[in-house]
Amino acid sequence: MSLSVAVAGASGYAGGELLRLLAQHPELEVRTVTAHSNAGQPLVSVHPNLRSLASLTFQETTAEVLAGHDVVFLALPHGHSGGIAAQLPESTLVVDAGADHRLESAEEWQRYYGTEHAGTWPYGMPELMLADGGRQRRELRAARRIAVPGCNATAVTLALAPGVAAGLVDTTAITSVLAVGSSGAGRAAKTHLLAAELTGSATPYGVGGTHRHLPEIAQNLRAAGGSDIRHSFTPVLVPMSRGILATVTAPLIGEATAEQVRSAWLTAYGDEAFIHITPAGEYPRTADVLGSNSVHLGVGLDEAAGRVVVIAAIDNLGKGTAGAAIQSANIALGLDEQLGLSIDGLAP
Amino acid sequence: MSLSVAVAGASGYAGGELLRLLAQHPELEVRTVTAHSNAGQPLVSVHPNLRSLASLTFQETTAEVLAGHDVVFLALPHGHSGGIAAQLPESTLVVDAGADHRLESAEEWQRYYGTEHAGTWPYGMPELMLADGGRQRRELRAARRIAVPGCNATAVTLALAPGVAAGLVDTTAITSVLAVGSSGAGRAAKTHLLAAELTGSATPYGVGGTHRHLPEIAQNLRAAGGSDIRHSFTPVLVPMSRGILATVTAPLIGEATAEQVRSAWLTAYGDEAFIHITPAGEYPRTADVLGSNSVHLGVGLDEAAGRVVVIAAIDNLGKGTAGAAIQSANIALGLDEQLGLSIDGLAP
Amino acid sequence: MSLSVAVAGASGYAGGELLRLLAQHPELEVRTVTAHSNAGQPLVSVHPNLRSLASLTFQETTAEVLAGHDVVFLALPHGHSGGIAAQLPESTLVVDAGADHRLESAEEWQRYYGTEHAGTWPYGMPELMLADGGRQRRELRAARRIAVPGCNATAVTLALAPGVAAGLVDTTAITSVLAVGSSGAGRAAKTHLLAAELTGSATPYGVGGTHRHLPEIAQNLRAAGGSDIRHSFTPVLVPMSRGILATVTAPLIGEATAEQVRSAWLTAYGDEAFIHITPAGEYPRTADVLGSNSVHLGVGLDEAAGRVVVIAAIDNLGKGTAGAAIQSANIALGLDEQLGLSIDGLAP
Amino acid sequence: MSLSVAVAGASGYAGGELLRLLAQHPELEVRTVTAHSNAGQPLVSVHPNLRSLASLTFQETTAEVLAGHDVVFLALPHGHSGGIAAQLPESTLVVDAGADHRLESAEEWQRYYGTEHAGTWPYGMPELMLADGGRQRRELRAARRIAVPGCNATAVTLALAPGVAAGLVDTTAITSVLAVGSSGAGRAAKTHLLAAELTGSATPYGVGGTHRHLPEIAQNLRAAGGSDIRHSFTPVLVPMSRGILATVTAPLIGEATAEQVRSAWLTAYGDEAFIHITPAGEYPRTADVLGSNSVHLGVGLDEAAGRVVVIAAIDNLGKGTAGAAIQSANIALGLDEQLGLSIDGLAP
């Protein structure tokens, strides 16, 4: 078959990982890449790791350039997707790796991003539990517009949704602390993101209650059946280039053994190829999911504290962004959901 | 003056940092170092960074070797301090960097460590608030036995104690997640601590409710005025050799503004040379305290979540171990508390 | 088709990477994995990253267990391959990732390894230039025994062979300094390989003229047409888990421009899918080849010093070990040489 | 006594390390700090690690602001020192951490930096051997202008000078490869210096024969008695924030045993407090000199290759910049040369 693909905003880290995965996808073929300041340059001048795409050159990011492809992936800065997408044919599958179309509430978008809301698209998290027992996957079949989840939201949501759906965890006292690789902060040249600053240090960012990931996570947990969501969320940059390790805790509702708690997650994700629950008493690490589309979840019950503890490991650029984009595109296109994606991570 | 010092168990990371600090202490002079498997070897064969102590050779760790010094620092594996200390004269200042003499409850010691309790010594955390408004410092003056706090306990306790003392935080729902440098796991050769395993990865360890640091932290928070302590605690190894970044949260009790919350910490630590509260809206990173005895605390209120968020940065080997040992020894010896210690960290 | 595969010594880093690559190979199917101390354990208890092989369990490393497969990969400690291989049928393709069968000279083997020589097998470096203008690839077609090159030897050899073959470089004054990721030192638990020791530091190992990689490199450069090989070789462990960056220099013979020098490499490797020469004035970095089978080479002429400078980047576990093993196996089996291997690296 | 100090260009990494060291110097007191874009901001807003200097605020970098101090340290971008220095009184000790006054040849300055030469100042490398058997130290006594060596030049020069002075090494075929921490590339926000780019990778920079460090090193080796200097020099950024590990090799002249070679270095540096020669067969690592003013040198003879191999470890910001500046200032001021400097490094 071989469907034609364009990637807009392909000079950043998300765009680069999309291209790396697309290059090995058997049914999708990258024909066009666009960028802003790098337009006119060879792709490999920005992504020297992508030798298999050495024939490509960045073009300007315009609707004209993007038109005429079967699939368009958008990896643009927040606020730039809506305008471009509106100019693309409805028959084109448009997958937005940015935030523009994730939130259902125009008011929340306005509050957290300060611009006009571009509208809501089907949310590209296939494994997300829905309150009626279904999965988000069903919303993606034959969709022609997909909003890719944020990487931090992916880690926290997949960690907690089964417990919310099962009524096991109190959503009014969630705490999440995420160890995040520096690619999660993007490719813009900023002093505080220099290697000399971040190497050998753990550095919090975006501390407090106004983090942009919060409304997205709350929306997801409500979809899973939660109602009142109160969530303390702290990301910490640590000296690795990729990866998120999210430690998510919430009070246990009622009485349950550790085994009963774990079984809720095992049941919820038993059929999911990309989600793995570690054995009882073991917890995941990010090295094991690098470059993959996998989510490793360690689920435990801290009886003394009365809290469920879930630790989630993902690759922020993989399942956290580009992998989820391709997985959702596969579903929308009627392809095998796993096509072009890896379950195995690059460790050590 | 110049007091004579022996360091027992000097071949590990805690011992090495003790020696590094003692080498530049104007009133303390290292005369003797002991080790187990390295006995008979030059100190610099194990610690090639300590050239100023190149004349020293490891001796066996026996009471005979340690006797006759003004101060003895013990950096032995847990469970080994009690026997040695009992054989040293009461007039010798003995500072134990291990866990043996930290806990007040023999029962808790037995439960968490599985051996007989060696007794309780004055606890070497000078800045710890006491419920009567005093500081732990007063217990250390003229003490001849001091138990040095654990590094993780130091970060969490100093982060939270002012809030507990001020009645601002609910101690029944504390959560702590710590990004920890790999020296915190010690120098024993274990596969899962190899550089190839930990580099490029975030790796949780000791997840769940039975962590040995829990009773120590609870004891401290009770000393600060807390009663029922319930605490979810998760340490995560990240790719740095030193440093702890603890993200500690607890529900706010009653109503308070962010400014009111911060002022509790500012008041509590206003006179403390080694504790620094970052400006409102800013948070600390570990690079800034490396090699120092400083604690950097960022204090915030997450209004939406209703939680106080405190982020603490320390050097696990500095203020977390060796720095605290020397600071407490200074107090016990009637010296300037800051002698031989640095406020400034080694960044970048 | 699907040929059956066994991997012996699969618990180490080389074995793990072999399995990761084999799991995605369309024509090879891993049926059996063996290990020494981990025999009886599930594969994923040692390699939690390899979820797609979760059904496998380590067996003992015996000829009986390995027999009956179409292909056997050996990733055993040096000195252990010869005995096992001798017991396997001649019709089985045996690919040895260890050193046992690399050297042609029994005397050199004896001198560098101290044990009896197990014999010489066809050398698995397809791109190696031979003095008659051919490539080593021809020796691998239909071979049933293959010796996989060492990772350091791969980097240095591929960096220099075109210059040797073209008579451009003086082989009597070669110098190589390699920045090496810690997985290159293996998985044995040793204190000096702990993360706390290697993080934040550059650490030389194996300095001096008796390094085991030297005879292998010299043999390769003689194959490329060199005669007297004198080579100063220094590997340095740096804080990354994977990757080798080799800086290789040798005096220029006669007169040549930088462009003439570069054209020798461009010509030599123009048809090689896995070897990329960076544009003039640019040099490679290891991030761009992580997880791939690619070699990136930067070739320059330092006119003032009169030396050719070649910088080679490879993944020590990829093209340096497991990738080369599979590439050579593909050739021996008559498959597409690139099958199951990636040209694109995992950056950032 | 307490002499007053100003530091110009104090917002960069070199300036920060100067301040960290000056803060603990018993005879020098920082009164004034200047910066360009950060003028008007508190020092600790840029250097949050320097709490002991929290009372200082950056001022503009003008001769007026700098005048009236006993000592002025300049840590300005290359090309900016000459103009400022010319306006400071001759009686003020001015120590320039930039390149402006290092080179003796105005022509070489012009060729490598492209601007007018600001003149040559006494060179701040006290331990440098001079061809007549003396040390550079004598040029610094009572000097009122000092040019601080470059960090890479320090590592290579101190590694090789004893062999040059002793006539043991052939200076026409020197090769140096340096593993360099990312602070060595400065604090300017550039994409290729982001943590996401450099973490997990080894990245060469400034490859080839036109590196600005070359004329400085050649000048030093001529001072040590060399004549024709030909030097292949390659720095490689590796994932650490500080440190240089220089692997320097040169052909042995004539016949000598490894012991004879080592004894040349042992003799040359026997009286130097900050230079340590590792035991035979051992080599230094950067962790052991972090934060210190020490140089660790491993000296060997590769008999098969006929080359002397010297590996030098320094902290690029310590002995490589700020430490050397203070050491030289101590000499010029008639103070104890070691004042305010540490021999012991911060490992692990």
C-alpha cells in the first residue's frame, strides 16, 4: 500500500522521533518534511542520525506544501496547529503532536495557554479506559483528526486510570513527581537547559498548581470515571536525554490488599501490547523503554501510608509523543496497531 | 588547638567525604583511618582524590586502634557501630554516621533492621525544630555521643519540620519522592548499580511502606510537634553521582496564603547559616549544593491541590552525612558551628 | 522461511543486544537462550527491556541445548567459545561474538590471552578492505563459522583501512584515543565500574602497549595492505552507557590535499549502506548511531601537524558487536545484508 | 590584611568559579562583581550556589567600577580585556582569565583571533618548566599583569613539558585527544550545547589544525626547550559538567625504560604541591580533581609503539582557569601560593 506522509515542524525532537519511526514503518512513507528556521536545509543537517532519510530537505510549513499527502503529522509549537489544520482537506489524516486540540474545554485552553481554542480532536491514547468500560481506541477508528497526548499526561494518566475506573483510588489527593529527561524541555537554545547546567544535577521546573499538563490529566481521569480531581504535580529534569519516570500516588479508597490493587491494573491492561505491569515488588526504570512504545508500570500498595503507588516508565519522545502518534494513526488507517513500533527498549 | 581524629570505615563514600572535609578543618586533624578489606593499603589507593592525606594508611577497625583520639567518626555498615563504641572512653566524642543509634524505639530498630538495638544517641541535626520551639542543637552541646541522621531523612525532615511545628501541614498524608545520586546506594559492587545500568535511566529503589528511613523521619516530625505520621516515600536513583532532590508534599491545614506558608519556613530557618529558602516561585537544584553543607529549600502552596510543596536540595554525602557529622561535632566541641564547612556549592 | 536461533551467554550486554535485534529480524527466530549463573530464570528477569521475548527462559550453556538450531550466536567470556563450538555440527552457522576465533596467529593469542588458541574463523567485518581491492564480505558468503570483531577494533579499523589501502597513511605512527561507554566494560559487578565512580568522570583503562585489541587491529590493517603497524591505543570510559568515539590519527604519506584524503574514504565506502562519511569539516558524535548498525566517519587532514585525522562513531553493542554479528550472519545465510538492522540512530 | 577584589565578567562559568574560590580565600575579599547582560541583578540570581556572596549585585563592566581594588580578575570574552586593562592603574594586580594577553606573537594572535593584539603579559602557569631549568613562577613574583592559561593548554602543557625539557620526546609528532566537560564550551545558549544533545554522547569540536589552543601550547613547549612543534589536537565533549582528561602522546627520542621516562616527570614536579604523578601503571581520572587546583598525571611508555603516553586530569574551571588565576595572584602578591586552593578533589 504505502501511504504518503508529511511531517510539519520536523526539526524538533518530537519531529525527529516521528521521522525515525516512520522511516521503518512498512506502510507509511515520508515524502515531505517542513520546518521554520531550517527551511531549505537538508534534513540530515539537523538530524544527522536519520541517514535513511538523507534525500529529504526541509520545506516551509505551509498548507500548500502539506496538502496532497495521505497523512500529515504536526509537530509545531503550541498554538500553531489550528491554522494549518483548518486548511487541510477533511479526508487527510491529521495527527497533531502539539497541545492545540487536546482539551475539551475552550475555557481551560484559554486559561492555560492564553490564546483562542482551536477545537477538540479525538484523543490519541488508545489504552485510556473510559467510564463505560470501553477504551479510547474506539474513538480513533476512522478518525481523520487526532490530538496526540502530552508526554507527562501519558505517564500519569496510564498510571492511574485503572485505579480510578475501578473506584480504588481517591482522586482528590493525587501526587505525581516525574523524573524527566532533558529532551522533554524541547530544542530551543536556553541557558538553563545547557548540558553544563543539567549534567550532574536534578532540577525542578514548572512547580506549582498551574502546570499546563494538569487540565489534560484531569480530563483523562474524568473520562476514566473520576469526578473531583485534585492533583499535585512536579516534574524534575534529571541528567538523561530521554525518559520519564512518574511516581504517582493516591489514597486507597476502602479496604484492599496489595494483590487486589495490582489485579485491577493487570485486568485493565491485560490485552494491551504496549503496557506491561512489572511483577509484584518490582518497579520499572526508564532504560527499559528507551526508543520503544512501551509503558512499564509498577503497582503497589503502601499499607502504612494508605496510598496506592504506581510508577510509570515511558520514553517521552516514544510512547510519550511520536509512538503514540503513529499508534493512533495506525488505528485510524485500519492498520495493525503495532506497525512500525517496538515493544523492546534500548537498554543498557 | 588541633584535636586528634580517627575515622573508622573510611574506605566508603561517607568515610571519604568525612576525610575530605576534615582535611580542610582548621581544628581537627586526622591521625588514623581504618577499614575492613582495605586494611594495610594506603588511603590514596582507595581515595585518589585525597592527596593531602597521602601519608595515611588504613588500619584494622578495632577499639585499640581508635582509642586515644579526641574524636572518632564511625562510618561503618549498619549494625557495626554499637560494639565498637561501647569500648571507647566516655570522654571521647564519638560521631556515628551509621544508623545504629538514630532510633529511640528499640522495637522499631528491631523491626526495620532485625538486630538488637544499640541504644539512642543525641541526634545530629542541629536545625531540627523541637515542639517546644527550641532546636535540636541544644542536645548536642557537650554531647560525647552523636548519631548522624540519614541523608534521605535529612532532606525530608528539614523540608517539612517548620510546617509541622507551625501546624500548617497534615502529617497523615505526606508524600515524598527523592531523586538520588548513585553514591547514596553505597560502594558495594552490585550489578544493578553499574554505570551501564544507571546511566541514562531513572531507577526507583526501595519502593513501598517498609523503607528504613521512615521511622527516622517520623521520629523527627514527632519531635517537631507532629503526632500521627503517615508518609509515602519513594527514592529514585538518577544519573548523577551525588545529590538529593526531595519533593515533599502534604495537605495544608486550614486556610493560608502562599506567602503565609513561606513565612513559616523563613521564620523557622532565618538564623540558620546552612539553610536557604529560595525566592518565591523559584526552586532549588542539586548542583548548587554539591560539596557543601547547605540545604536549599523551595516552599510553595499548590492552591488547586490544597497541598504545601517543599523541594529540598542537599548533597547526600555533604549535609546528608559528612557535613552534618562535622557540624554536630563542632557544636559538641564548642567550636564555631561552621568550621571546616562550606556554604557554597560546586556548580556547574 | 524463519531460521531457528540460539544465543549462548545471553545474560550479558552483548547477548542482550543480539536478542533485541533478533526479536525484530524477519527471518531469524530466537528459540533458545542460555546463561551461566542465570540458568533457570526468565529472560526478562535479566533483560526487562525485552518484553517481546518474555516467553523465553535461560537454559544451561551446553552443546546439547544449542544443537538443532540453524544459527548459534555465542556471547561467552573469552576462552569459552572454542570448546562449545567444536561440539556443534559443521552445518550450523556459528557466530562468535567473543575473541576466541579472531586472531590468525596462535602465538599472538597465547601472548595476549594466555590460553590455547581455538583456531581462526572468517572475520565478520564485511566492509574491511583487502589488499587486493576486495572486501572481507566475500569471505563470509556461505561461511559456517564467523568471528565477530571487537568493538574497539571495529572503530579503529574502519576509520583507518581506506587510508592504509590507498597508501596515504604511515602505519608506523598511529595513535587512537577512544571515548567509550561503560557497557563496553561488561556486566560484571566491579567497584570501579559503579555509577558513582564513572558518572561525572573520564576514566582511562588499559593504557599502554599490551592491550588485547592491538593484535586484532594490526591484523586488520595488514589485511588492508599495511605492513609495519605501530599503534598507540588508549580507551577512556566516559559517562554514557553506549557508544565509542574513536579519534584516530596517522602521518600523511607524501603530499595530498584534504579533499584528496577525503576522497579515498568516500571511494572506499561509497557503496556501503552502514558507513557514512560526514561532510567536509564536520565530525560525528555517538548519539547519532545509538542502537544502529551505522558507522559515522569524519575524515580530515591536519596540514600543520601532517596527520590524517579520522573520527569514528559507533554503538559498541550495535555495529561494535551484535549488529556486526547479524550483518555477517545475513551474508552467510544469503539474506539481504541489512535485514533486521537499522541505519538510523536513536538521537537525542 | 584582606585585599579588595573585583571580578569582571563574573556571570560566566569562569567568573563563577573564581568567586567560589575567592569566597573562601583568607586574604582576598570580593567587593565588586560586574557583568554585561546581568548588570543590576543580584549575583545569586545567576550563581545560586554562591550563597556566601549573596550581598553582591552585578554592576556594569567599566574601568570606573573596577578601579580602586587591589586585585582585578577579568573573565571577559576574548578580545575584551585589553581595553579595560589599559585603563586600570599599573599598581593594580590585573589577572586576565581570557586569551587576550597569552600569546607573545602579535602575528599569531592576529591569525587565530582576527583582532589587534593587546600585548603579552606574564603567563600564569607557575609550574611550567623553562629551558634554563627554572620555572615560570619566577616571572610572576611582583607581576602586576598576569595572563591565565587556557584550560586545554594547561592540561597538554603540564603533561608534556618535562619530557620536552629532558629531551625525551619528539615534539614534531605530538597527538592530544581531550575528553572535556561541557562547561568548557561556555555558558552561551546554543542548541548544540543543550543537555539533550550532549547527554549520552561523545561530541568532537574544533577538529583540525587551526585550533586556537595550538599556538599557546607551542609557545609553552618552546619555553620548555622544544623547537619545532607539530601537534595534532582534538577536544571531545563528553557528558560531564567539568573536567579535562588529556591523552597526550609523542615519540620517545632515543632509548629509555619506562622507569627512566617516569623519573623525568617525578623529578620535574617533585616539589610541586598541585601536581601529582600517579603510581606506575596507574592513570588518573577527572573525578579526583573536581573542584581542586590539582593536576594528576599518569606517565607511561608504550614500548611497542615507541611513544611516551601521558594522561592529565584537571578541572577545567579549577586549575584550568580560576585556580590558576588565584595561584598566580598569590605569587604576585607575595602570599602563600596555596592560599584558598584545594589539593583534594570532590569524588565521587
